[in-house]
Amino acid sequence: MSAMYRDDLYRDPGLYDLEYQGQADDVAWYRKLAARHRGPILELGCGNGRITLPLARDGHTVHGVDLSREMLASGHDKLAREPDEVRQRVRLERRSFYQLEGLGTFPLVLLPFNALHHVSHHRELLHLFAQVREHLAPGGVFALDCYLPDPVLYARDPEQRYEERVFVDPRTGGPLHTWERGWYDPQTQTNHVVYIYRPASGVEYEVQLDLRMYYPQELRALIELGDLRIVHEAEDFAGTPLGPQSLKWVMVLEDGA
């Protein structure tokens, strides 16, 4: 039987980069949005710079905040390999996106790549919205993307393997077999996703993401309670209109007070 140990995906930036190396449509969308809202950008949940660095290369000043020490350290390592003019445009800081005091105001605030799902309770989300409103410059916008609940996904057998793939292990250069399993808790509206990895050594390890899901009417009500207003919404980054079968929600908000 293989050995097993567990960890948090955000503690291993190498695995994070491996999992999401093909994710590009959101980066392109946020770059286009930033081009229309000139000025400094506040990125909440910046991770190790997957979106931060392309924005900075485009000439934008970006203040990124995140709680993961490991992801921020990886972000600093990546930033160190950029030209001087790019490095000077980026500030990465460890802080909660519930505590943004003293950061000033921004014409564009981002909560990208499903970071909304790390907000577990209504009161926390309303506090986040209040923080965002305080840091929006006049005429500024708040952009985010999130998943929508997926009944087919939640009906999966939690003991079965899904999404089996083979990567090149960044540590050894050998094969890294990976698959996932998961389960949904309807009481807490939490989708638990577990990624399992088996390198050539045979020592399996897994990382888990617990994602609080929001239903459309629920999130619309919270946005309204948070004194924000939706000015753009779509089911993808190509602008496809939101519909009953949509599994993704991309939106731009403005201060609605």
C-alpha cells in the first residue's frame, strides 16, 4: 500500500503552477479590463503572480495581497526574474483581504480565479464588499469571477477517481500521476475537492480545497446588501450571456450607494 500525506495546495506553489499552467482566458480578460481602467490595481488573493505579473508587464502598477506565505515567496522569486521596470510596478503583501486599511483607493480592484469561494459566511462576504467599496476610487470598478453550483459534479461518487492525468514532475523530471475526487456538503454549500498525486517513488500525497459555493440569487442579494451594483456579467471570459445552465460567473461591479 502506498504511503500518504496531506497538505494545502497553496503551500506548494510548484504544484499550483502545474495544475493551472493552461489557464489563460482569465488572464487575457483581466488584462483587457485593466487597459480600460488606467491607474493602480489592487489584486485580492494574488497568489504567486499568475495574473499580477502579466498586468505589471503591461505597464500597470499592482498591489497584490494574499495570506499564503509560500505563494507570496514564490511570487517574489518570479518577480526577481523580471526586468527592473516590471519589478518596480509590483508590491506583494501578506494580509487578509478583510483587512485593507491604509492601502488608498484604486480605479480597479480584482478578486480573480474563484477566490470568492474562500469566503465561507455571509457576514464575511459583506465585510469584504465594504472593504472593496472603501478602496474604490470614484468611478472605479470591482471585477471577479466565480463558479456556479454544478449538480452533475456534486453527484459524483466521492470514492472514485476523476480527471486522471500524467504530468512531468517538476522536482524529479519523472512522471507524476494525478487524479481527483470530491464531495459536496449541501448543509454548508461547500464543495470539497481533493487532488491526489503519485510520483515515481509511489508515495502518494494529496491536497484539498474547500470551496464555499454561492447560488446566483443568494450572491445577487449579497451584492445588493453590500451596496454594489453589477454592470457586466457573463458565463465566461468571452462574454457569453449568463443562462440557466451556466457554471461560471464573470462580473464587474461598481459602487451602488
